[in-house]
Amino acid sequence: MTSKTMSTGVAASAALGVVAATILGFVWAAAWSGFTLSVLWGWFVVQMFGVPELSVAQAYGFALVVRTAKGWDTRADKSADSYGAVLSKAFVAAPLISGTSLLFGWVAKSFI
């Protein structure tokens, strides 16, 4: 029987890959979240209340403020998915949720 062990270089590369993928995932989700909020803000809030438009960075910052004021969900996720599966779901969920929100917003905007 042979045991498989990772060399130090391979383990460091794997850890660096996990960190890079996590950071990229956060940036990816933040970009979609900020873009979606800035577009919806421009379509509805600017028209209704006459407030200034938001850039993508401002919209993401605003979303963070609201999320922080609302409170973070600290319940442990009981998912049996691996880290890779969770990360790949996050990469797919961000544009899917944002795109769906933009689609419904666009439909609502067309009736205004």
C-alpha cells in the first residue's frame, strides 16, 4: 500500500489556489451585486426620488452598509458540498441572481 502525500510546494500551491479562488469569488460577486444595484437604482430610485445615480463601487458599498445593518447570517451551513462545489455555485449564482433581478426590473421599468 502506498500513501499519497503532498510535497510542501504542492500543498503551498493548493493553498494559494484556494485563497486566490476565494478572493476572485468575492470580487466576482461584488461586481455583479454592485452593477445590479446601480442599474436598478438608476431605473427606479433616481426617477422616483430625484437622488443622484450610484456608481458600481458606491452601490456595492451601499449594499454592504445595508447588509451590515441587517445583520449577517451566522448559522452554520450544514451543506455536505466540498469547497470547490460551494465556490463554483457562488460563481454561477452571482450572475444568475443578478441577471434575474435585472430582467424583472427591466420588465417593471417597461410598464412605468
